[in-house]
Amino acid sequence: MDVDGGPEPVLVPEAPPPVLIGNSGDVGWKYGKYCDPTNKSKIKCNFCGHISTGGIFRFKQHVANMDNSVIGCNKATPEAIADCKNHFQCTAETKSKKRQHEQDLRDDVHITSATSHGTAIEDVCVGSSSSEPNKLGPMDRYVHPIDGKSSKEEALRQLSMNKALFKERVHEASQYVARWVYTHAIPFNALDNDEFRKMCEAIGKFGPGYEPPSQYELREKLLSEEYARTKSLLDDREKQKMKLGCTIMTDAWTDMKRRSIMNLCMHCSGGTLFIRSEETSDVSHIAEVIFELVDKAIEELGPAHVMQVCTDNASSNMGAKKLLLEKRPKIFWSSCATHTINLMLQGIGNIKRFKTIVDQAKNVTIFIYAHHKTLAHMRKCTKRRAIIRPGVTRFASNFLILRSMVEKRVALRAMVVDRAWEEMPIVKSKKGKDTTATLMDANFWKGVTICIKVSEPLVILLRLADGDVKPSMAWLYGEMLKAKIKIKEAFGNQEKMYKETISIVEKKLKGRLDTPLHKTAYLLNPHYTYANTDIFEDTDMTVAFMQCA
């Protein structure tokens, strides 16, 4: 308070500089930026200063010099030109693959025609005034039948009517699909499925009058037929197992009735196959029990076809690993990469300097979400963008919380200096004052930035290990080496600053992701060996390779 009793001046945080690049991560933003943040269509070239008015797509055409309708850039570097051209090529290939995939799905649907049994069927006449009926097919999206006797003006008018008719028919059919989805609470992602597309194609090929199967048919006949069909599909995976070998995977979990269950699966190049589940509620999960379950699965699949066993890093699994190596020394036992990296993140999060920051961030989110007024005010200031709440998540929850807060940093700081926030009674409590002080503390935001820089390399590696896009074995060791370099850079390459963090990473890494198998995969990956031929001269790599031979 001032001497005269007047109110203290309110310090409003400075507005951040306007963002001059898009949020999409498009390759074009490496070489251009917005002229005006409020006009998203005008992009200025970093090389020649030319302003493109057609958005990021036209700007990339400008940089790539590949379209006569766009002024080319005469100062673009060969790297920039190659990047933009590669982006266009990848986009075209992706669209081509998608169109081919959709056509393959259509071709894979076979419905017996009634005419093949000697019975005439009535085709559906769509958008045609001729006496011969026409079926509605894929080409009707682009061409429509018109009367050849019509004049040019009438033909154009009829063509326009046919286009409108097709769109209207598609919209009406989609309304029925949407109504079924909404009525029965079907998840939206269930429609983004090849089997759903095949179902729609099959119904379309059948034509009007199709009667859906009854509940009895779904429970009995159709279920048995689908079971037989699915079982026949596994023959291909059996062949892949015989040819290239397989991996046995284990996973222990507890169901809703508190029963302890061990799942055993087999993975090969053709995909994953469920073997069986074992209830282990009546026994302790000691090394001998796990070893017996895994050894039994190896005998069922054939010891000659099992190359590897993959489990998490529990101590009982590590004990079973030693027992298996004694009996079957030619079978590798690998730790789950996802679990190992998550343990690294957990260990780093327990370091005092990081734990303090994470706890402060959690307290802020808990306070805001615990009261409807603070929550409503936060949503107003962040334009209805939520903060990720802390919870028992499996992977990198601390990183997600901190990154979410950093993205809304300016809005959160403006929120706590707003008069509406100060007038809330709950804000005057100890937790409310702590929340306000935390969000206005520059040291807190500095610590958040360091936490993100340290965690991000491991989170990226975690997504690689936990993804299904490509096999990760050949990339784990090499990307882990890169992650360690980035962590050191986050601390300014000062050993006394990064020593504790790197020691945790190396402790969890040892014996799990630096095994001879991982090093051999790294050695045989041309992505790394072409970039650094000295890898072949590394003694550790050579020894690891010989151990796997």
C-alpha cells in the first residue's frame, strides 16, 4: 500500500512478440514467415523477400521452383529446394497410396449378384433420364449420365442437377450413419476403420432391401465363421515364424476382481499372436514361476523358432532371465524399451531440483481445477484451452503437464493479475496465494524450461519405442546416444550440472538397452554407419557383434 492509502499498481506481464511462423511444423516454415500475424495467407521468403499470397502451399512452390504459375525463388539454396520438392513428392505418394488402399478395399468386397442365380434384379437409376437404369458407382463422383439428345444448354443444366443430386444422396445416406452413431454412442474413431468401409461397400453393392443379421446370427453362425476365418489368417504368421523366428512377450496385470493374470504373446514379422493367459493369483511372481511359464511357451512354439524373450524390468523377470540363459544360452532376453525409458524419466523426476518444479506445477493445476470459478476464469483467459491435469499416467506425464503450462504461460500470468481473479475469496487462501506466487515467479518458469529440455529427448525416444510405425530395435541404441548428447546440451555441457541426470540414464540403460543385441542392431543400421564409419572401428561394437553371431 502507498502512504496515501491508494491501491498498489497492478503489474501486467508484457505481451509476447507476435508469432511469425505457423504451428504445423511444415517444412516451409524453415524458409519463410508471416508478413502479418493477422493475415495467414501472406508469407515472406527468407531468401529473396518475395511475398506469396496463397498460404504455405504456394510458398513451397515458390521455393521449389516447380510451378510456372508461381514466381520461383532465384536465391533459394539447393537444400531448401530439395526439402520442398521432397515434401511435395511424399505428399503425392501418400495420397496415391491412400487412393490405392481405398480401391483395394472396394475390390476386396464380393457380393454375389442375383442374376447369377437366374433371378432378375432391379437396378437403381441415378441421375439419368434415359430408359436404361444405371448403378451408382465410384465414377459417379466425377462423371454423370446426360441425355444425348439435349441441347448444349440443357446438357449443362442437367449435369449441374446431377452433381447436386449426388451430393444430396451422399448427405442423406451420411445422416442415417450419423444417427446410428449418435443413438448408440459409437466412438467416432470406430468409423476410421477398414472393416467399416468394407461394410459400407458391401451394403452398397447389395443394393436396396438388405436385411441386417439378427442377434442370434451374430452370436452363433456368423461368429463361428469369423472365428474360422481369423484362424486361417494366422497361418501366414506361422509361416513367418518358421522362416524368420519370433519373440515371446509377457505381461502381468490385475483385473477388476483383483486376479493376477500373466499374458503370453508371440510376435513375428507378420504381427502379434496371442498364445494364452495364465492366472497366477495362487502363486508368488518369483523368478522360477516366470521362468517355467516362458520355458513352456518356448517348447510349444519350438525352441528353434524362438529368437528372443521380452519382459519388463521387474526383479523377478531379471531373475528368470538368468535361469533362461543357463538353460537356453542362444535365446536373447530383452527388457521392454518403453518401460526402461519410463524408469529413466521417473528417476530424473525424483531429482530434487526437478521434483520441486513438478510439484509446484501439480499444485497449480490441482488448485485451478478444484474450484469451478478458478477453472472458468482459466478457460476464459486461455480461450478454453485446458491444462493437462496430473494423474497416474503411464508415460511422461510430468513432461506433458509442464509443456502444456508453457504453451499457456502468458495467459496464465495474465490470469492471476486480473481483477476478477483477485476478487475470488478462494484465491485469498494459502493455496490460492501459493498458486499466484508460483505463476508470477520467473525462477519457476525457468525451471520448467530446463525440465522440458531435459525430458524431451527421452520422450521422443519413448514415442519411437512405443509406436507401431516401424520396428525400433535398430534405432534404440543410436537414438539413446543422441538423447544423452541433447541432455548435456540442455545443461550447457557443464559436467557438474548434468552429472546426476546422466548417471540415472546410464544406470537404467546398463544391461537393458545396451546389450550386444542392441549394439549389433545399431552397427547394422546404415542410417548410423553411413554417417559415421568409425563405428566399425569401435571395439565394443565388434565384440557385441561377435557375441550375437
